[in-house]
Amino acid sequence: MNIVDLGAPFAAGNTAEVYLFKNKVVKIFKEYLPDSEAVNEAQKQKYAHYCGLFVPKVLEVTKVDGRQALIMEYVQGETVGHLISQHPEQVEYYMNLSIDLQQNIHEHEAHSMESMQEKLSRQIKEAPRLEFSLKKELLGQLNAMTYEKKLCHGDFHFFNLIQSGNEAAVIDWVDASAGDIRADIYRTYLLYSQVSIKWAEMYIELYCKKTGLSKDEIFRWAPIIAAARLSESVSAEEGSRLVELVNHYYDRL
């Protein structure tokens, strides 16, 4: 198998291109990523599958034209994000569905998974546009957090859900970790707020209503999660917004 054989990718992001080949999904990672990237994602996805969650089964970790590749089963369907773009009046229905799925993920222990604390610490240290002194304060706040180590997806949103029949599969487990569900909830809120404030507010209100969690305890994670996201490939505009969020919520703590 080589990249030419695969044809055109049906999806592409900052870290990988995704192809459909012989009824299998082939995810080929960018060359700049660490050599362990495909293996780490495969292990996380296998653990989620072991927990009984509806996720694509990992078939093989290999290389394609010298690049890391992850081969998975193909789940036929459309992303929930695409379905909402076709039927925006159904956004609340799908929001409720997605929250139920995320709650199901959060019910599972994840002690063998990468630590959220270690992951966020690494990202904050790598984050541009933040003063060293602020990073030090944020790392201190992170280390002071206490929580149960629950399974957290780390990138949970409509476009990582594939509606297949009466179920929705959860894809893209590369950012999964063992950590605080409130941090995972704020991460989703932050991602939605980049697309639609209406989606973000609907999400947080429904999540709090369903779980009894308070918005205040979720937003304690705001400066930490916003700072960590700065380490990702975000636009200049989004980077400025994240810096503002870090400063705004850190000053309120």
C-alpha cells in the first residue's frame, strides 16, 4: 500500500489525512509528529473500545510511504456536525444525544491512560504568547487540582461523532487522557464557542442540568484549558482570543 493507491483523502487536519481504502479507514500522520503518535492513538482507541464504547475498531498500526499510519474499521454514516448543517433546527436534539454519549465516556475509570495533568502541563509549557511567570502560576493551579481519573476524550464535539443507524460512534481519540470530567466539559465548551456561542451556551446549560455540575466548577478549568490549546495549531485570531480568555479567567480565580 502506498499513498497513491489510496486516492484522495476524505478528511484532513493539522496532524493527519484520512482515506477510505477497501472498506477500511487509513489515517496517515504528518511527518513532523513523534514516532509514537500512531501507537499512542491506537492504544487510547483500543481502551475506549475495551470499555464497550462505540468506537471504530483498530485493525493495524503500520507505515505508508514511511509515514505512521493507523488502519481502522469503517463506520458508515455522517458526522453529527454535517447532519446539523443540513438540519439546523435539530441542534438541540443532537446536543442532548452528544451529552449523553460524553457522560457515558466519563463513567469509565482510566488509570492506564495518559495523565491529563501531565498532558496539560506539557502543553502549557509549549504554549506561545504567554509569559513565563503566568505559565508558572497556571502550572501551580493545575498541580493543585484534585479529581478522579476518569476517561476524557479531549476533543469531543459534533464533528467527531458519526451517526450510524440509531447509534453514534466517537472518533479521534488522540487527545484522550485520564482526568477531570469538568476539564473535558470545558474543552468542549471552548471548541463550540469558536464556532457558535449559541452552541456553547446550549451545551453548558444542558450538561449542568443533566449532571448537577455547576458552571462555576467547570469554568475553574478555563485558564488552564485555554492556555493548553495555545500549543495547538490555532489561527492568529483564535490565539488572541485564547490569551484574552486565560487572562480574564485567571484574574477571577
